[in-house]
Amino acid sequence: MQRLCVFTGSSPGGHPDYATAAAALGRELAAQDIGVVYGGAAVGLMGVVADAALAAGGEVIGVIPQSLVDREVADVDADELVVTDTMRERKQVMEDRADAFIAMPGGIGTLEEFFEAWTAGYLGMHDKPVVMLDPFGHYTGLLTWLHGLVDSGYVTQRALDRLVVVDDVDAALAACEPRG
């Protein structure tokens, strides 16, 4: 694996250890010579992942739409900052540049990116691993709801099986290894 796309919040979140987990992921990606592809913001958990990877000598590629650059949240310290016209273009660039996806705690933007990557994989548009790194139960309610959708027939067990949920960085990176 050369690059990993990290979906996470542009705010620090409500749990005091979210930033610690985000920094651990950034450092470990750098230690394993895996580049970070992410939403390009210098703030929140996104910024923590990127800063930690950069501080540890890792590659960081930010992808951000012009509308967010205009709000002055772009990570100008990233090795590469790709500026897109739209959020849709942002997600396509992130998908194209990454070999796997990890979702960490975040809000509706994180969820939207995560669901698109997961759905595209399920539909056969890519075969990249999709992993949810949830060390503090941020997504417990969502996962309960998704399991309920399997029970009601709206999500297949095959789709749910394609999503890997773990609670530590080592397990997340192991789950991101290519299938085969």
C-alpha cells in the first residue's frame, strides 16, 4: 500500500482522546512509509493526522475544494495541496490517489465521504479496503443502525461484511492491506 485516504473531522470532536488517536495514525503511516491522502484542512482531526505524519517524515496530500480554501482552512504545509472546484471532485481525487480508506471520528462530511467509498466498493467500482477506526465508540449507534438495516433487508450482509471495524491503529492498517 502506497497511500491511505483518511476521512475524519475538521473539528477536534468531543472526546479528549480523538486527537491522540489521530496523531498515532499519522505517525504510524509515516513510519510505514504510507502516504496520507485527506481532506486538506489544517484544522480539527484532519490537521492532527496530517501534522503528525509530516512531523514523522511522511508524505501528506491534501485535497480541498476552492470554497474551503477561501475560508483559510487549507493545509499549506502539506507536501501537495490539490484544489478542486467541487466536493464531488475532491472525493474523486481522494479515491483515485488512495489504495485504501480509513474513517475516524467525524460528522456529516466524514460520513458522506465514508459512505460513498464504502458503497462504491460494494458496487464493484473499486476493490479498495474500507476500514472504520473507532477506538472510543464514536460510531456505535451508526453500526447498530446498519445491522438493523441488514435485519430489515435494506443492507445486505455482504455489504456489511465489506466494512471492517477496528479499535486500534495496527488493526486498521492490517485491514488496509490489499486483498488477495
